[in-house]
Amino acid sequence: MKREDVRNIAIIAHVDHGKTTLVDELLKQSGVFRDNQEVAERVMDSGDIERERGITILSKNTAISYKGTKINIVDTPGHADFGGEVERVLKMVNGVILVVDAFEGVMPQTKFVLNKALGLELPVIVCINKMDRPEARPDDVVDEVLELFMDLDANDEQLDCPFIYASAREGVASNDPQEKGTDMSPLFDAIMDFIPAPEGDETAATQLLISTIDYSDYLGRIGVGKVDNGTIHVNDEVVIVNHHDDDKQIKTRITKLYEFEGLQRVEVDEATVGSIVAVSGVEGIHIGDTICSPDNPVPIPFQKISEPTIAMHFMVNDSPIAGQEGKFVTSRQIRDRLFKELNSDVSLRVEETENTDNFKVSGRGELHLSVLIETMRREGFEFAVSKAEVLYKKDERGKLLEPYERTFVDVPDEFSGAVIQKLSMRKGELIGMTQIGAGTTRIEFIIPSRGLIGYRGEFLTDTKGNGVINTVFEEYGPYKGDIEYRNQGSIIAFEAGEAVAYGLFIAQDRGQLFIGPGEKVYGGMVVGQCGKVEDVEINVCKTKHLSNTRSNSSDDALRLVPPKKLSLEEALDFIDTDELLEITPENLRIRKKILDSTLRFRAKKNQK
């Protein structure tokens, strides 16, 4: 049976190429919102962190109606760190819209997401977006896209894909790059004509593959997936099985069933072949599970998600001022929260260590883990994290392998030399340089993932904020030797108390400070970056000694340089392997792992 009244599509692209804005316009022009309704920009990015950073982190489901046909749309993340989200949702759809920036063209994540779609033999509609950009170069970008299709061994049918030229921001699309268009109809029509209707046997035993897990405090775990065969009803008895786990067989009952309409989940009594549905009240459900009829429990094959490449240790905060700012501070609370995250984040790994206060958390990149840290921080958690480290492997001969990234850097020409020098020092291998647009160079590197840890802040400084860096996992390769993360030491406080202007005034001659007067400090806390390679210890709580001839007012007012307030990413970039980042809802503090200066000195001596 073919469901001609349904189309299931995913929108895939490199980060910031306009997927979410495009979905906004499809929703608006399909009549989901009232004419006078106020709609937030990027309405699909519902999380606070997604809105603030302008990125999509979790895939979202929505549905619109066009000429009597229901179009289920999945908006996916574009950043490489959230690639696990893209991989799994493609199992729910029958085709994809590949969005490509009319100026930037094909980027690393464009290749990653398209490769996944072609691997599942999904038909592709290419949408060249941001045609309103003055520097748009649609003809060149079309050639780049076709070259990418050929590089990825696309078949003739996939190569013969429609190209739509759009400006999602202006809400217009056209079949011709020379024409502007008046609305999004050309894209709607391409979906109707080119994306196949879902097929399946409605009389067969039920099979529903769970591709996404959502969570609600009211409903508990919610599984989202597509009905591949049969019809599923509320109160049906079902069996949960998994393609990668032969022993899994959980008998349960469907208590609530939902379909998507606009941005809402609407309760339904039944759903049949091709419908994307949400199921709640089913205990023990995970991504990759298949909900089946008890008389024929056959799981649907589900691809294994790419392994994490980077790890951090999350631990109980044990600093002298621990527990004063956080709501959740114990190892049990941190453990429960991390394991809860596994319910919805398929790319994350959490391992318990020999120390019950310490958990090893592995993900797809620094951004992936920093988003988790920021989310926990906003929820009231207080904890500490270590420097990010890559996950190594060994080949069959016992040789150490490490992950490599293919890195693309777009910079104004005058900064290209500094970027090449820095990445080469971090064991990067220059692959090529291309001129894109006037005065902008695209530099391509293959570099160990270790070499990129802590580099982004440096990169922004070196390019004066004008550079764009994008990475995508390449492969595991031979270990390239030691990499020096930092060539500057830390300024360390050696006394507990409150920082005072006089102590900071003396300390600022040694480098860049991270704190101002009145802030709490403790021995072993990092309060700044030293101008030299070695660490220095300074008493920032030191006050001026007063005498008959010296008083507070006898000197000129002390002139303090404003401190550099580090963001979460900057702090994670800055910390060295012997340091931790203390995270509370109110503050970020960098500290040495060993707070006592004598013990720290001994440990360093023993390492040598």
C-alpha cells in the first residue's frame, strides 16, 4: 500500500545554512499560524541554548498540510557534534531536502549528512538557500553540489535531483536562479512530485521503529518513529525488540498515541503505514527499538551510531567553597542526571570509574559536551570537569591510533599565514587552499582531534573574529606525538579570602587576570593567565600595610585593567591537563587538580 496523502521528509544541511528558518517559512505559508499570530523567529529551536547560540541541537518533528497532503518534516542539527541526531532520524523519512548556502557552498557537514542520506538511498531535493546574499554564487555552488554527489557515488536517479533557489528569510523560492519567486510553492511542489509516498503493508503485523526519544515530566519517555507495517492502536499489546540485542523482548501496552500537526502533538486512537507517531507510557523503550505485534516480533535493522571521539571527567566539586552556589551537588544527583541524558542523546556515553565521585562522559566533540555542561549548570548542578581528551584505539598489531578531523578554515587573506602556522604546530597537515570570494581563502587541513582542543579561542584572536572554522570526523590514524596545548602558564592564588584591589594591582603585571575585586578565591585557584610559560603563585588577597607615613589615601587610586571574563567554551579551552573547571549556576572557576602548592610541586617533580 502507498500512502499518497503523506510525505515524510528531513531537512539536512551544514550548520547555519538556514534549515530552521526554512522550516519556519514552510509552517507559516502552510497556514499553521493565524494571520495575526506572533511567531518567534526560528520557532523550531525551542531550547534556550539553541536560541542563544543560533544552532539546532535536537531534531524536531512538525507536520504541515499542502493541497490535502500531510507533510511530516524533521528539522535536524547541522553541527558535526550532533551528527548522531541526523543519522537516526533519516530512518523515519522517505526523502531529504539538502540546504546549501548560496555563498559558502559545500561544507564539511554537507558532505556528512548527504553521505548518510545517499547511503539509505533517499531521494534528495537540493535547496540553494540565502539567494538574497549580495555575494551569492548559485552557479558555482550547483557545480560543487553535483561534484559532491559524484564523489559520494550517487546513482543516476539521485544525480537527477531538482534544484530549488530560495531565500528562507524572505519566504520565496524559484526553479530558476535568475527569478526571485513570490512564495515557497516551488519547494512544496518539488516535495509532492519528487519525494515518494511511504509504502508498507497495512494488513501485516505491526512494526514501528523508534528513531527519537523525547522526555516529559508528565508523560515520561516518549518514543517517536514511523509505522513501517501494520496499524497500531491505543491499548494494543506489543513487544519491544532490538536489531542489535537479540535478548531484548519486553511485553507492554500502548497507552497513548500521538501524531504531529503543526507544532503540536495531537492524540489519536490509531495510526497506519507511513505515519510518524509519538508513543508514551511505554517503559524500557530506547532509540533503535522496534515496537511489534506479539505474534511476529521481528526488529527493523537500525544502523549503529558513530562512536564518540572525545571524553571529559565529570566529578563532584571538592573545592574549599564547594556546595555554596549549587542546588544539586552530590555524586548520586550528578550520576542520575548524566544517565537521564542517555535517554535522549544517542551519541553520548557515560561510564562509572573506580572513584564513585567521578564519571567519564564521552561525546562527539567539545560543543556536544559543553552544551550538556551548560544545560546542567542552568538546572542548578554544581560539579567540576577535566580537560577534554581524545579516545584512542589500538589496531590489530597493538599500534596506537587517534581520531583525525578534516578541518576547513575560511579566513581573510591577511590572517591565513597565522592560521597555517598555528595548525601546523598542532600537528595539522595542509591539504589545500582555495580562493572563495574577494579576499577570502579556504584552507583545508587534516589534523588530530587533539590539535583542535583549546584552539577555537586562539583562532578567534588570530583572525580578529573574522574567521570561520568547521570540522568533521575523518578517520582513526597513527598517533602523531605530543602536542603542547598552551605556551603560557597560570596565575594561581595561594591564599583563601576575597580578592582586593591592591593584590590584583600587583598580580596584573604578571599577565591577564580573570577576576576582579571582591571575588572569592582559595589556594590553588587559577585567577589569570601568566605572560610566561611557567605558573606563578600570587596572593591576590594582599592588602597594603599601613603606617604613620603611609595610608590608604596617600597613593593615587590603583588603576586595574578590566579582567577577562571567560565564557564556558573559553574556560574549557583554557584549562590544562593538570587543571579542572569548577562549574556552578553562578560562577565558572578554574583550579589546579592538586590545590596544595607543595604537593603540586612534588607531583610535577615525580612526573619528570
